[in-house]
Amino acid sequence: MKSIILKELRLQRKLVLIWSFILILTAAFGGIEFKGLQNQMDMLETTVADFPRIVKILFGVDAFPISTPLGGYASMFYWYQLVLFALAVYIGFYIVSRDEKENYADFIYTKPYDRRTILLSKGIVVLIINAVLALLTAVGTVVFLVPFLGDGQSIMPHIITSTIGVFLTQVIFSAVGMLFGSITGHYKRGMLGGFLVLIVAYVIAFSIEYVGNLNHLNFLSPVRYFNLAALAEGGLSPLYLALSAALIGTLMLLAIRGLGKRDLI
């Protein structure tokens, strides 16, 4: 298992480096933007207040006033999530389907490893990659964004809890990608299926947010398990921590079974 993990980490290092740079750059641009708007926050808040509510939700500026430190972080947190979750689906799908697509299957699956061991090893690599990306995003936020958010230090506990929540949600979507990579023999259709799940999750999340008073339906969308408003109010929910673990475990079990039924050679 160790040899598979190390090999996969080497194979994925370019992807990790590229996206780490992009995420750090996103945080840096956010900091530059907020620095330029420091003297115009009142005008910006008035402008945002005039947006239709659906637009506020779509841009992540509905829950908190954008002139507050938490509101400034929330506006960036929305874009972090969008990038990280889409990337999580891709990583999960690609790390499983790559062996067949790039003709590695006839090599790796003839080694003395069963498919369960191979998939679990790839799952550990997915955990490591998602953890690195989530952590670097948080570090980029602290370095480039927090200093320009007024009393930015006040949101440090929220950055910690939201980073944990984002990581768990990333792993859920990566598990979705791994499932589609395991059960789908067609590369493009499998990728499309994984991203379709992500799109549906966002549609449900937006609908719950827009209608209001539907938080009891948050379990329908992983995007809502650790939304920033709930985290700011009550921290990490034990219920959604348990649900996330159960969902990840179920998806991985289905992926193992799906991979075991496929002819990859």
C-alpha cells in the first residue's frame, strides 16, 4: 500500500502545485481587492444591499454584511468552495480512472495487490491532496486577506472551523468522483456524472438558502453541511460530522464494489 501511495503522490504533484498556486493567488487577489475598497466599504455595502437576493446568494454575500470581517471572508469563502469542490470531484474521478485511460491498468492490476487495497491507497492520496489544498487556502486567507478585513483576527476561529468543514466536504465530493471512476467505463460520461452530482448539490443548496426556513433539509446537499452562517453560529455540527463520515464510507464501499466488477485489463 505504501508504494502505491508514494507513486500516486509523485504522479499528482504537478496538479497539486498548480492548483495550490491558483488558490494562493485567489486569496492574494482577494486581499488586494479589499485593500483597494477599504475607503469605500459604505458605498459597497449600499450597492450590495440593492442586489436581488438571488444574486447575493449566488455571490456569497447574503449571510453577512460585506463591510464586516466575517462578511468579507464569506464573500471569498464562497469562491474557495466552488473551486475546491469542483477540483475534489475531478481528483477523485481522475485518480481512479487514470489507470485505465492512460494504459496503466495492465501494469498496476497485475501486481500482487487486490483492487480494494489499490482503491483504499488512492483514497488516502485523495485525503492528503484535499487536506493540502484546504490548508493552503486557509494559510493564503490568513496571510493575504485577514490583514485587510478591519478586525480580521476576530474571524480566525471561523477560518479554522470552515477549513475543517470544507475539507470534509471536499472528501465527500472526491468520494463521489471515485465512485463514478469505479463504476463507469466511459471516461467522459463518468466525469460528467460526477460534476452533475456537484451541480445538483449546489442547486439544492441555493434553493434551501433562497426559500429560507428549510435548514432541516440541509442533509440533502453536502454543500450545506458546513455553511459559514451555521458554523459562525454554532460551530461544527456533530450530526453533520457523523453524516459526512457515513457518506464517505458508503461511497467508498460502493466504489470498491464497483471496481471489483469491472474488467480493467
